[in-house]
Amino acid sequence: MLLEPPGMLPAHLLPHWPYLQAVDAALNGRGIPPGAVRISRGGREHGELMTMRLYWDASRTGGHGGVRLVWEEETGWEYALVGLAQDQVILAGQVDALHRIYAHPEEIAEVAERMVRAWRRPAGDFHQEWEDAARTRAAIDAFRQPSP
């Protein structure tokens, strides 16, 4: 379970942190915690874009390589099946199964579990939005407002 945001940024500077915590809890609940987590926000020159990256290397999967899931607040979820080296992408694309940018964490965990255990591209059809999506969008919008 993640206790603090990885990296140099404190949680109050990452308004998407509650979403990552919810996703992390769902993944842990299925026994597939990622081996590495990266969260970030682009600088003001990049529109303060919020992102998170979840990685499972080959030792954590049921396949011949690793899995990467990436979330961006404007585009939603993307995936990559990678080789033994994280930069060796075998197959990648949008996670079409998750129809919401703030997909429900349990649905993300279900897609991730299938990918991690079978090392196959994501499949299914999930439409549920996370119950705190509106609150997180509002927190991100408030975060971007210039200080008086």
C-alpha cells in the first residue's frame, strides 16, 4: 500500500493522489501490487498535466515480459506489454476496455489482473466511473487556479 507519493512532490501538490491511492488499494486487494509506481504533474508550460505510471516487471507477471499501465487525466488509461527490458515495448495502446478517464479502480484492477496473470492485451467492456471523479476534477481545477 502506498503511504506517500513517490518522488519529491508532497500529496497536497498532487490532486490526483486520491485516485492513485484508490487504484493501488484495488490492485493490492487482488494480490497484484505494481513493482514500481511513478506519479507526476507536468509543469505550467505543459498545462500541469497529471499522470501516473504502474509497472510490473517480468518477475511479477505470468508472461514473458512486463506490463505497464499509464493514466493521464486528459486521455485515460494506456497499456504496454514489454519485454524483459522496460523500454522493449511488444504491444501498446489505449485501454479501450476502460471507457472512462476516471475508470472505477476495481475495473482497472480487473483489467490489470488479466494482463499481469496472462500477459495479454486488455479486454472487456467497463463503463463505471470512480465515485470521487468529480471531486478530483474539481481539486485539479482549483490547483491550477493562479494564486491571488
